[in-house]
Amino acid sequence: MVNVRFSTIDGKFVGVECAGHCEYADEGEDVVCAALSSVVQTAVLGIMKILGLNIGYETDEESGYLKAILPKNMTKADAHDADLILRTAYLGVSDLHETFSDFISLEVE
């Protein structure tokens, strides 16, 4: 199972952390894992490449770990835009979680 946790501060999304593997299907054929990875990684890429923010980012492919945390020194505009991107990713993950809750756990803290 993949555990996905979105972090918030004062109601604003500030990070995402994923740990584990979906185990919906064999490696290379796991469409749930592929969908989840695409949603989260696209959000991270948007924050890094579109907004140009230098986020705290770490991964470990073998253990299925990804963590992305927004920097504390953002402008209000960047914080707003990054919040929207992470909220959109949350919607995508939430939709996957509704259908595949045996393989994805989801929390917001």
C-alpha cells in the first residue's frame, strides 16, 4: 500500500509525501501506481519548472518514497500558485483513493 500525506499550514497546502508501493499488479504493470506517480510527480514538476521554486525534494525509487516540501521564503503569489497545484494533485489522488482504497491511503495534516 502507498501512504500519501499532504501537509498544510493555516489551510494552505505546503507539501506531499508518498511512501510504499501500491501492489495492485506486478512491477511494470501496476496502473494504480503509475497513475498515482503521474499525478504527484506532475504537481512537483509544475512547482519546480513552471513556478521555478527550489523545493525540498527527495526520492527513493526502491522503497517507493517521495517527499516534496515548499520553501518557507516564497512570495505570496508563489505560495498561492503552489497551493493551487498541490490542491489539484490532492484532488487527483483523492479520486484514485476513492476507487483504490485497498492500495492507497490518504491523509491531510
